[in-house]
Amino acid sequence: MIRASNIIFVILIAFCSCRKEYHAIIPDTNWNLFNSPDAIDLAPQTRTSMEGVYLVEDGDGANVFGKTVAIKWSYEITGVDTSYHLSLFSGTDIAYFIMEGKRLGDSLLFNGYWRKLVNTETGIIRFTISAIHGASELLKPAPVIVPGTITMNGVFGNGDAAPQRILNMSYLRPLYHGPTPFQILAHRAGGRTSDLLPVSENSIGMVLLASQLGATGIEIDAQLTKDSVVVIYHDNQLNLRLIQKDGLVGNITDYTYDQLYSFVRLIDGERIPTLREMLDAVVYRTQLKFVWIDSKRENSVEAERALQQEYLQKAAAAGRDLQIVIGIPSNEVFDKFKTLPNYQNIPSLCELDIDDVESGNSQYWAPRFTLGLQNDLVDQVHGLNKKAFVWTLDVPDYINQFIRDGHFDGILSNYASSVAYYYYVQE
């Protein structure tokens, strides 16, 4: 007689053997021409001047990526080296491109990859701007760019296949920038592990990727270990959604930091970072302007405050325009927050009622998107000389609606690239 436990075991084996594994692997972007010793880095004015909204010409490119795209530069600092990335944001299938740029003779070359976040599609992308198509102007000390000045002639492919499909686009207008700053806030430090990004959510790598995905700021999830170290991890439990199989189970608070450091790896192999490590990366390695520390439990608030104070001072000393706020998502966290000395002068963000925003003197109010535009309440918050963000907004049509019709000062999203597209292409 076959035991029930044996039947379950056989079913599990069959299920696991048949289960599809999905990946969105970054393709090999090696391009001999781009890697030529004669290819040199671009000047700052060249990079800045080519940012803008571009019109995609009819053909394969328009069918796959839409009729308009937004193009923006970002950077990442590693030691004494700074790497610059050209990102392209599309309104179709939450597509984005990440490229590097170089000058070769009188032409400009751009090389990288594209990805669609609605699926696992990815591929190689290459662009050239020749002298007659705008490179000669972009290489001047003070370029003057008007519609039609720049034409980027490109080819793209799927996966590791050599790029052969045509993607040409021309400069249309500058990126939109409203009368007041608008924050594009990336959830979980840049995006979710489940969206198959090349790095794990809430990791140092994700912080470094966030600007390339269009973010101007990030939200990160803070928790306290058994020995009172603030670490960044979203779920209360160690689970296979976020970490590799390692034998540790249970609550984050059941383990010391040394135990987590030694035995736990995130899905893409990274260690669970501390809040100190995250803030250090933001201040010294990125151009991000906003950090929202989401307090998952009330027991971490005091330690968060100490690190917030330290890194606001470090950011100021480094000449950085950076806001770091403690998030208040629950009454329990709010009660603990109000025990901090001089709490009404601590930079904070409150997800509760506007009355709580006032009583805690939070600088930011952050309601759920499911409550709607709430323009009257947002205007009320503005009347108190405070700002309002909405979370977590992922559906492109809703993102567009909140940007076009809403009065919010920022959007928190798992898809910062989609927010970037709809914000920057406004006229």
C-alpha cells in the first residue's frame, strides 16, 4: 500500500520538474566598434544637451516601443570612477533601455540593452548619431538643440541575437519639468525581485540601478535584528520569495545580524544590507534626492532616527541635496515616533490621516492610490506647506492619470521607468 506522504512527495517532484523557470537575462552587449581604443567618453555638455523627448519613426521601433520616448542620463560612482548611463523610457509594455555612450571620431555611439517589464523580453540596442545628424552640434562647447537637430539611428535585437531591426528617432522637445520638483520614487530601493531585474530588491545593487530606471528617490524597508541592527528587508519572514534556500526560517527578528550576514543570501546572491550601508551608497554613489525609510515595525524607529541624523549631516557635508525621511505607516509606529526627543522637528512621512500629519508635523503625507486623486485633500496638505506622495501605483494608465489630473508631488511605484515616461513626455 502506498502511503499518502509518498504520493505527496511524488506529486511535488513532478510539479517541480515541470515548473517553468523564468529569467530576463541581460544580453551580451559586446560591440567591437564601441570598445575601440579610439572611442572616448562624452563631455558633460554633450550628455546634458541630448536629453529630451524623441519621436520614434515608423517601422519596427515604433511597433515595439511606441511613438515617443524620454531620454535621460544618470550616473553611478565607484571609488574614484564615475559611470554614466543613458536611459530611454517607453510608454509601451513598461519598456526601458540602459546604455553607455562614447565618441568615435565625429560620431557618437550608444550601446546597451532593452527590457520590457510586462514580460521577459530583452535584447541588444545600438545607436549612432553621425556628424550630419546632430553629433557636430552636440560636440560643441555650448550645443543649441531644437526639434530635428538630433537623429539617433539604431538597431535592436531579441536576446543575444545580433541587432538588425531598425529603430530610428529624432529629438522633439526638452524633458518636462514642472514648476515644483516631482519625485519619482522607486519601491523596494528600485524594483521588485519578482520582476526579474538583474539585482535583488532592497539591495545595494538595486539602489545603484534605481536612477537608471528613472527614479529620483527610493523607498526602503527597515527592520531590526535580534541584536538591534537595522537591516533592509521587506517581508517579516525569511522566505524563498526573497532569499536563496539556506536552511534559515522564521522572523528577521529571530536572528542576529552576523547570522543573517553569514547564512542568508538574497535571490541574486547579495547579502541583506544594513540601513547604514544603504544610506552610505545613496550619499556617496548616486544622484538620488529622496530616501523614504519605511518602518516595518515600531522597534526600529529609534535606531532609524540616529542613522537619519548622521546621514543628513554627511549628505550636507558632501554638498548633496538629499531628503531622508522616516516613514510612519501605522499607529504603532506613530506612537513610538512620538516618544523620540523633539519628534516634531524630525523629517518624516505619514501614511495616516491629515490630522496625524499635522500633530506629528510630518513634511509629507502619503495615502494609498486606491483612495483616488483626492485633489482637495492634497491641496489642503499644500496649504499646510507640506507635500503629498501616492503609493504604490503600477498600472501605466493610472500612473498617467495621476500625473495628468492629480496634484501629488510624487509617485511611489515598482515601475519607476513608467512614471518617468509619463512625467517627462508632458508638454
